[in-house]
Amino acid sequence: MRRPSPPPLRSAAGRAVAVMVTAVSLAGCAFGYSGPPPVASPAPSGVRTATAPPSTKPSAACEPRNSLAPDSAPPRSITRKGEQIRAGVDQTLTRMSYRDPATGEYRGFDIDILYEIAKEMFPGRNPRDVLVFVAITSEERQERLRDGTVDIVADSMTATCDRAEEVAFSTDYLDSGQTVLVRGDSGYRGLKDLAGKPVCAATGTTSLEILRNRPEKPVPVGVPNWTDCLVMLQQRQVEAVSTDHNILLGLQDLDPSTRFLEAPPPRSPGDTSCRWYDGPAATCTWFSNEPHAIAFRKDDADFVRFVNHVLQKIRANGRWRAIHDRWLLDHPDKGPPPAAYGPNPTWPPGR
């Protein structure tokens, strides 16, 4: 009896696949395992390289730490419309304001300051029932106040004269300075080593603008969120992250292999970047003044006065220090910033 012949391959394509599989198998036997395929490292969405020339817009002659005198009367603009405060916060700033992955709750220095405001405004109520947290990016802060999405912004925000043309600020509640975080295996010691190198900061921050104006000429790279900067640093798409020391401490918590630059930048005459630094001047790597303030709509003067009352109260009763030491014990600032009250050309309003 004749043995039946094997069934033919169904098509030329089928024959090609069989040949290819055989070739791959033989190649594997001949050359051995060649290792895993390369892994792509896509950049986060919204990355922008700041190629435009540095801004030359002059700031108004003002003292950004100045604000309105305190008043203990709760603002009717908030209490009469539902007894809740819509607070714009970041959800990625470990130490300052972030969403706890285990509980889903917001935590951090800024969050605890907001809880103090809520407790004072609505005594006897749970501040978690009073505050409605709205996640925003640094670039959205002023716009979300103007369009009414939020009533207040507590987002490690630096008070500046330019920003005071758009929003109102509380008194300074935390002093810091801009510095630099790099990979632990890099050879960078100071800002001069980053000349021509990509350095990341969040879009819409003073950090990005300061980088653009630095004489060392790093290449600023803007991203929506600070954690995007950390991802790009880990993927070696940027060589450093630069912003306020308090924010960088939170990024270092997420990646302990990173380190701060240790060489202070050259100082120009009259540089006051280290005025609020708590430590020997020779160890200060700050190269900007960053007075942190809470932001409001410009017509919310009563709310500003009330928050200034709360900030003054927690400076005096030790609550500020307790919050600070819970979240920022290793942040080298000199303590509760003294309140400064007085007018500015664009803020506060004349009342």
C-alpha cells in the first residue's frame, strides 16, 4: 500500500513562513541567545524645549512678600455658597501635595496648611468635608482661579510681581530656593557643568524662566508635572531637574539614587538667594528667592485677609513648626517666614 504523501503547504505565503521559522531556529542554534530587545523610552506628553530667547519683560517694582493685614472674619464669598472650599493642588508633589496611592487621600505640607484654614473657617466640622481638592498643573494655576474652577490655590507657588498682576497672594508661608537634582552616577558638581545640557522643570513655573536666564545656559525642558521630570531624568532624556528645594526633596524620596548638586553657583553682587537658607553660606546651592504664598482671585480681599489671619495664628502657636517638621524636617529654611503687610503697585487693592 502506498504511503500517503504529506499535505502540501496551502500557499506560497505559507511556504515562506515555514522557511522563515526554520531559518530563525537555525540562527538561534548557531548564535545563541542575543539578549532582550531594546526597550523604548518615550518622552512624557507635553514636553517642550525652551528654545525662545530669555524673557526681558521687566517686573513691577514691588515686594512680593507684601499682603493684606489679617482679619479673623470668615469671607462671605465662601461661607454663603455651600460651605466648601475648592482648593487647587498638585497631585504629584511628594512632601507638598500628593494623592496617597494607598488611601486616595491628599497629603503633604500644603494640604495640612489648607486643613488649618478649613478648621478655622468652619469650626467643629471635619476639614475633609469642607475641602474639595481639584488637581491642577503648575501651568493652570492662574487660569483655574480666573475661571472660577477653584477658590484658592496651594501649590508650592512662588509669589512674584508679575503673577500679582493676575492673582492675589497671602503672606509668605514657606521660604525656599531653586537648586538642582541629578542622577547619582553623574559627574556633575555645579551649574556650570550643565551648560548646554537639557534640564527639566514644570511648564508655567518660575523655575523654567530662571533656567532660561541663567548665565551657564542650560537647555530648559518644560513638562506638565514634576514627576514627568523624574521619569525623563531616569530615562536619561534630561541631565537634571531644577526647581525649589522642597519640591526636589519629594522627587528624591521617589528615587533615592538621585543627589543634589554640591557646588554653589557664582554669586553676583547683591544676590540674596541664600538669605533664608539655614546653614553655612558655603553650602548653599540656592540661586533664587522663592517665597511661597497661597493664591486667590484678585477681588477676594476678604479671603486673603482671613487666610493671613490663619497663617499668623499657626506661626505663633507652633502649629506651623509641627507641620513643617512633619513634612520638611530636612528642608534648610530658617523657620516660619515673618508676615509682611503693605501695598504693591498692582496688589493689594486699595481697601
